[in-house]
Amino acid sequence: MSRGLGAIQKKALLLLETGIALGFSRAPLASLRIVASARKEWKGIERNALRRAIRALYASRLVEGREHPDGTTTLVLSENGKRRTLAFRIDEMKIKKPTAWDRRWRVVIFDIPEKRKNVRDALRGHLRQIGFYELQKSVFVHPYPCGDEIEFLVEFHQVRAHVRRLTVHAIDNDLHLRRRFHL
């Protein structure tokens, strides 16, 4: 797709993803929160604009229609649509700063093959974007818990076999890192 998605298209994709999240949620309270937030978002979209956005998403193959025997159709995200919604989430990702530092460093190391250089460079960029410090070309460090964020990036870039996470108590340039992160 050559042009970017409009705001309503992005919202529709994220709302469809919300439906997927609801299907996999095992916690009833989490499901209720998802439904409540989705309801608010749907109310904020004008119906004709939503129809145009969904038609455009369907034409761009970001969503698929699934026909049911009773004559209804369900819209679901295509694989490409799922990847696009993940990309939206990366733009909003932040590592939360706890009230007190636990004096541990989170280290991400990777060895992504040269034939996947673009993916390797994109992962580096995303790690920098969420606040990691580049210790070496393929070694990044952060002081706060960020397992979920790293898991998200690993899944998004499909590099699980090439990425390792460490939690360490000491790094020899600890003073430099503390200054860098204002600890």
C-alpha cells in the first residue's frame, strides 16, 4: 500500500485487533475493560466514514471478510493487517519508570544474520526509540523492567531465535550508565 492509513482506518484496525484480544483474554475484568474502551471508540466514528474506511481496508487486504452460514459476515484482520496494528503500537510504546530502581540492568543482545540486515537495523532503531542505550552494535541496556516490550519487538520483527534477554546486577561501566539514565 503506497499511502498511509487515515485516522479512521487506523482506529478500525486497532478496534478489530481489540476483538482478537478479547477472544484470547482469560481475565473477565480485562475483557470488560477492552469492551468498554472499544465501545467508546466506535461511538466516536461517523458511520459513513467508517464504511469508507472499512472498504479501503478491505481493498488494501488489511482485513478479510468471513461469510457465515446464517448470511452474516465477520471482518477479521489479515496477517498483513495484524502486522500493521503492531506497527501502530510500536510508535506508542514506552517503558514505565518505577518509583524506585531495583539496581538491575536489562540487557538485550542479538545476532541477526546479514541477510536480515534491514530487520536488524529496524530492531536497533526500535530499541533506541523506547529508551535503550546502545552499549555495542548488538547489545542494548536499560535500567527498568521491560520484558513485555522486548517480547513485543521480538514477535513483531520475528527474530526470537536471534535475541537474548539478560538481567544483570553489575556492568563495568555502571557509573556511565547511571549518568546516562539519570539514576
